[in-house]
Amino acid sequence: MEEFFIIGGNRLQGEVEIDSAKNSLLPLIACCILIEGQVRLEQAVAYSDVKAMCKIIEHLGGKTWWEGGDLVVDCLALTADDVPNELASCVRASIFCLGPILARNGSVKIAYPGGCDIGLRPIDLHLEGARKLGAKVVEKNGYIYASKQKMEGVDIILSFASVGATENLVMLALAAKGTTRIFGAAKEPEIVDLANFINKAGGNVKGAGSDVIVIEGGKKLHGISYKPIPDRIEAGTFLIAGAMCGGEIAVKGAKEEHNRELFAKLSKTACQIRCENDTIILSRKQKLKSFGEIETGVYPAFPTDLQSQMTALACVCEGYSLIIENVFEARNKHICGLKKLGGELISKNGIIIAKGKEKLFGAQVSATDLRGGAALVLAGLVSEGYTTVDNIHYIDRGYYKLEDKFSALGGIVKRVKSEKKEGNCMG
Ligand code: EPZ
């Protein structure tokens, strides 16, 4: 077990390069199942969730390897159509394999997905859409069994703009004869990235980024080399850290258009933000003021994946802040750790009210999920004294060598062996 040891109080200064987007890489790896050839994902990153998806590809009979910073995925010869629980339960994105395996093999047996415990995270929209496309889908003993009868293009209406369901159904629709239209589709940049990937590989997907996506089925995809978009949530995390710590940081490789909501909120906290080509520069010299309120929603609303980090910021902004989490019903566990660090917060039914404090004080805290863990690191960077954050395997799901990046900016974050013994807490 490892933990982060953090000494708070330093301003951040310098440049950080943003990695490729975790939430693009994961569906792109799943989409490789549809391609009987080699795919090169350029400048990919070995997030632990990416490694978990590679294990699934290898279980299916595919091959994956790293070559000069690129991830190569070869699904020329697949020999299985099942994803066992021990692999599927490691990552939410395992469910993105349902569509591609079904589309390629005609049948699939896949266990329920894992992922951060931030709510129930059902998969009903994924399964309803698959049935609409003509698949026979049965849920039994913790597994989903699906088989492809005659699959015809169809109109699918999503009752919620689910990112994962949109991605799964776009990939499954590639195997349906004719045209499929998905109404109420998610519009996140990662959806556009998946569509661009499919089109480069010979597919025909139109309308990604809008709420109606049109997919022409029946086209065989071929191997390609593709560079995923930068990780807008990693970029946002560093910008919020810069706001909290003060100083000036340059976030390289981030796309301005992916974080407009965040910029609007950070500009209210006495930060100066400017964009120069593919670099976002944030500086803060004055005292932090509250951003007022944020309300998370589907893109382009304020992203739920930056809510925890903004809650950490709210703990050290002068005044009161209101945070409303609308996407995941249990995305507030980071409150416990923030309170241990001295944050003054109340949280009920997805609504968080924070009263900004002059200071936070270092403590031993535990990450409960990926973004909640990142929020605790940010709070540790501004806490007096030292902070330890354990359970950092959550953080490693979606940040690569986070400690090295903060250290390069002047923050003091070290990865150390955890004192916490397995099973310390009885009961
Ligand atoms: C993706 O999760 C991301 N993960 C999440 O990022 C992100 O928070 C989320 O989209 C929203 O943007 C990946 O892409 C791997 P959803 P996903 O389906 O697909 C409900 C991170 O920190 N829902 O858009 O699971 C669901 O319960 C992670 O990087 C249904 O009701 O998100 C939730 O309330 C966390 N039925 C809401 O929709 C379904 O069939 C959003 O879920 C599917 C979802």
C-alpha cells in the first residue's frame, strides 16, 4: 500500500504538460475490439484504468504493448467473448466492451462493471439501447448475456445523456444494418474523440458533440494511428491547484474550449487566466474569494469530475460557496477528509455549503474515489504542516505520476509506503 506525503504552504510555479484523456483512452481501447488489425494510440498514458482495459483485451485474445510512449492494441485474432468478474469489476469502462464484443462476435458474456463508488451507476441505458438495436439481453448471476439476432439501425432516445451509454451504443450501432440515430446523446469532448477515431478507421458517425448522433452501420473498420484529446479533468485539477496555492502555472496541451465553465468560476476567485495557443496560464496574487456557486451537469455544464476539487478550493476561499452535484448521488465522500483538514462544510442530498477558512491543518486522510482523492491532495498542498493521503490507488486510476508533476511545480508531494496496515480497522 502506498500513500502521498504532502507538506503544505508552497506556491506553485512553472509548467505542467497534460496527458491524454483517461476518459477517451478507455472507450478507444474498447473500440479496438471492432478492428481486425493494429491500432496505435499515440502518447497514451499507463493510468491504472488503462492497464485494466489492456488486461481485458488480452483476456479476449488480443495483444497490447507500449512502443515509444504509444499504446498499440492488436485485436486481429480474438478467441473469447467473455469478460469475467475479476476483470470487469476493476473498472467502469469494462462495460464499454459489451457493444464491441457483441458487434464483433455476435455474443457476449460480461460481468457488471466496477468504477469509483460515487453512486449506484446502473447500466440500464446501455442494455435498453442494445435491445432496441435488436440484441437479446439477459442479466443473470451478476453477468450480462447478450446475443445478436438481426441487428437493424433504429432510433434510440436516451432518457439521460449518459456518456458511457452513448459510447457503447455508438460502437454497437456500427454492427447494425442501416442508420441508427441516438437522440439525447452525451456531448462530452470524449464522445467527439470516439467518433473521430471511428471515422478515421473507416466508419461513418455524424453529429457527435450534439445531442443527435447518426451512425451508418455495416462498415468494416481498419487499423489506424490516433492521438487522443488531452485530459480536460487533469488540466482542470491543476488549474484549481494553482488557484488554491497561488503563484503562476502554465498548463500545456490543454484545450481552452474544454474548460470554459471552470474558467468562468475561477475568474471570480481573483485568479487571472489567459490562453496562449495550447497553453492555459493561471496566476493568483490576491486573496482568494469565493466562486459563489457551481452546479454540475452533463457537458457543457460544469463537469462533475471537477466538483470534488472545487469543494477543496471552496474550503480556502473567503466567504461561502454552494456546490450542487446533480450527476452522481454519492459524490460527496471527500467531505470527510476535507473536514479532517479543517474545512468547514455541510453536505446533504448532493448539496454542499462551504465556509472558507484562513487556514487548513495537515492530517491523515483517505482517498475514497479518484477525484475525491485528488481533492484531498489539493487541500494538503495548502494545509499547514504535513498531510498523508492513503488509498492512492484510487488516484492512480486517472492521474499518472501526480506526485512528480506537483513536485515539478514546487509542491511537496512524495509517494511513500503506507503506514496503514491492511485490516487495521476491525469490524
Ligand atoms: C463517465 O462515466 C466517466 N467515466 C466519469 O468519469 C464521468 O464522471 C461520467 O461519465 C459523467 O461525465 C468514463 O468515461 C470511464 P454516465 P459513466 O453514464 O459513463 C446515470 C472520472 O472521475 N446512468 O454519464 O459511468 C448514472 O447513474 C469518472 O473520470 C444511468 O442511470 O457516466 C449517473 O447518475 C467518474 N443509467 C449518470 O447517469 C445508465 O445506464 C451519469 O452517468 C448509465 C448512467
